Amino acid sequence: MKDDINYSKAIELLQKVSSTEGFLASTNNVSNYKRVWARDGVICGLAALASGDEKLIQTFRITLETLGNNQHKNGTIPSNVMTNGEKIEVSYGGLAGRVDAVTWFMIGVCQYAYYTNDFAFVAKFNGHIEKCYALLEAWEFNNQGLLYVPLSGNWADEYITDGYVLYDQLLRVWALKSYNYFIEDELITTKIEQIIRQIEINFIPDSGGDKYHQRAYNEIDIQYYMPCSFSPAGYKIQFDAFANSLALFLNIGSNDFQDAIIKYSLNLKNEMKLKLLPAFWPPIFETDLDWNLLKNNCKYEFRNFPFEFHNGGSWSMVNGFYGMALLLKDKKIEASEILDSINTANAVDDFSFYENFNSDTKEANGVAFCAWSAAAAILLHQSLHSNFKFLI
């Protein structure tokens, strides 16, 4: 299957974005995409591991070293790094810091070490990871188990999620599980259990326990999926495809509730013209209360028009993780269909690997030759055809 043109083109793009500092987000030098990013770089690195390509795997190692070497003294991992000769430019976030840079770095180091059997790599970055661990503890603020994430604080950096954001809680679980595989710390085991329990209490129906925000929880009707976030101002109830995919991936929630997520997501996917899940659903329109929050949350230009970008746009990257989650739930046919849709999207305009698409018009949006769009195809392809599985 590796001679599949879609797979070959995806590998080719990862080769093109490989630099002496690691994986770049895109070959296009627009905005700040031609930099080594934490989340983009790690996702591309995970695809490198899945591919088995030694040169790409080496680029992943360099990516992690670039991020680790530029860790802030307080533990923050760079959102992105640009090197130009002797000059190094490090960003820890734009309008807000990026919480998920920390967790993706932890995941990346541990997954790399696991698949290359280089346990010394974790030891090399043990001090860095311990700083990350302590920082995540501090970001709980109330010491009750869930991270408190600022608006613009993760990959959906121009969207409306803030406070107790589901995606970030789940990434933290994966990061801690990955790290604990190597160090087997009882305190971390207990921490993982605490976080999972708080996710179940606050994001799942009929889960019992003391809610963070009981009044707000009572005002919503959780049925088919976990809402994307909540804060002191209440819940935001959009379906977050990435987060709910991670919930399936990490096997969080009862079997019945996971089945409800799968049923809802497949129905939604099948309603979409691209046959891909939108990143968040439903879209926010100008008549909605959250529009004012959305329209001002952009550093360069407004991109979150309805059905586009984070606001209902469809991303190959997100659907790659969704497809892998389906596969883990023995939905091989459905996962294969997702891969076909990802490949169709990536092939638009002679394999331009666009960042995302308008879910209504199917028009391409965002940056072309986006590396993690290629990574999604590689990850799902190898999961289907070579039995690649993450350390979970």
C-alpha cells in the first residue's frame, strides 16, 4: 500500500518541510508558518514514526531538541521557534500562551523514545518534562484536577473555547500516561485517575460527583458528546471533533457514551459535503451571542467565517485523529472512509494539502502545503495498513 500516490505525496511534503531545526508547519513562508511549531512538529513527528522513514524520524528528534532547548525557565515550551543563521526567534504564544505546546512536547518525547527504543531520550529531557509537569499543576489554579486555559490558549487559537477546555484536559492525560510508561510514578498514576474522574464528572451526563459548576452543568443537556469547554461563565456546548476523538482514543467514558459519540460523529460526518468532520459544530453566526467573542479573537486577519477555519471548517489533521479513534473502536470500514476523504481533500489543486476547507462550499481555506494535513494521511494510512498504534 505504500506505493499509493496519496501516501507518497504526503511523505514527500514531510520531506520538504524537514529543516535543520525540525519540521516546519508549511513550505509556504506566510505569516509564521515557516517555523518549527510544537503541536505541528510533534504531529508531523508522530507521522514520521508511523512511516518508519529514518530520515523523517531523525527530523522528529531534531524538532524535539529544538523545542526542548528553547524551553522557558518557568517550564513553558515554545509555541514556535524560528532560526535564521545565528538568530533565534522564540514565541511562547501570541495573544495568549499556548497550553498545548507543553503537553504535545511531553507526548512527542515519550512517543519518540518508545518507538525508537531510545529510553535514554526520556532521561535526557527528564528535567524538561518535570518542569512541564509542575507547570501543568500550577495551571490548575484551584488544585482540583483540571487545567484552566486562556482564550486563544491552544490549537484553536482564534476560537471561543476557554477555561476548562476539554481538548487540553485530554492531551494532559495522554502526556502523563506516556511519561508514566517510563517512570512508573504512583503520584502520576493517581493524578491521571484524578483528571479522568474530573473529566467524567464535568463533561459526561449522569456521572455523579461534585461538579465544578453545578448550576451551569444543570442548564445544559449533555447527550451525544462532551461539550468543548466550560468556565465560570458557563458551558460552551459545541462539538469539538479533536477533543471527542481523543476521548475515544483514550477510552474515557462508559462504553454506551462512547458509542453515542461515535454515532453522533458518523452521522455528522455523513451530512457533510466533504465527508469529513468539522472541527467545531455547529458554526457560530453573526446573530449568535458568541460572535463578538469570536470576531475579535484574531491577531492577523479574521478567518472564522461560518463553516470555515475553526468555526465549522474541516481539517484533514483533525480527521486523521478521528479516523484513528474509529479504528481503535473496531470501525475499520468507517476509518477507511475517513482516509479516503482526507486523501481527496489533500489532493485538491494537485496535492496542495490545504490547511482546512469550507464545510459548506468545499472551497479550500488557509495555508497550502500544510504539513500536518499530510501527517494526518500518513498516520491513518499506517494505522490501517501496518497496524501502527500509539503508546497510550
